[in-house]
Amino acid sequence: MFVLAIYHYHQLCKNTYFVIVAGNKKTVIPLGPVVNALGTAKVEHLPGFHVFSRANRTGRFAGKGTLMCSQALSRCSMEVISAFAALGTSEELGGDNERAIETFVCQLYEPGTTVVDVGDLRWKHFTKKQLEATTDTRSLTRSHFTSTLPSHGVVSG
């Protein structure tokens, strides 16, 4: 819900807050400063990135959680960020967006790599006997697109 609140912030009242209650502890987060700190480009990609990375769950990538996904995204170009913003806007992914998201997956499994093809990265890990740490991300990528991205307005989780 927090991601959707940030994404739709400009459609909400000016002083909108997100309130989290756990037991008797209440945390109030003003959304304006969060949206301003992130900037337009990052706010636009949040729903697609959130659903793709399954950031609201334990994660869909072997041994990679929310923090690691966010760190990998921070190492990626605006092309990759734009690809996440495009998720859910049409039924077809498009070759450029698929390649851009593959770049993200490569950064997730090997920070700083110049490899941008998941198959090449898997081969590199296989030859280094690291295959167990790398899931079949290409088919996982396709299943993410077909099963979890109905639109930016609906985020499964």
C-alpha cells in the first residue's frame, strides 16, 4: 500500500500521511518529503519494480531480498528504470524493456557486472561453479510479466 500511496501521491490531498501501527507503536510518515526525495522518475517505476521484485514478499530471486533488489536498481541506467515504469502499461513487454530488465537481473546477481544477458551470466556462474546461487531468471522474468502485472493501479501482494 505504501508504494501505491507514493505513486498516487499527486492525486491525494496535499498533506497526506501513511500510518503504520504495530502493537501499541504508531509511525506516521508524511508522503510529500518521500515523493520529493525520490523524484518523478523513481516514483514512476515503483509499482512495476515492486511487483517484479516481489519486494512485499520474501522475494522471487534466490537469496535476494528487498534491499539487494533496491541496491541493484540503483546501479542501473535510466533505461532500466524506465522499463520498470513501463511494466503493466500494455500486454506486451517489448524487446527493449525485456533487455533492460535483464540488465537489472544481472546487476542483482553480480553487482557491477558488464554482462547484460541472463543466459551469459548463468554460464559465467556455471563455469565458476556458482549455478546453485542463480535461479532460472529468464523464465522467471517472463512468468513475472504474465502473472503479476495487470496494471499500475493493482499490485498483487
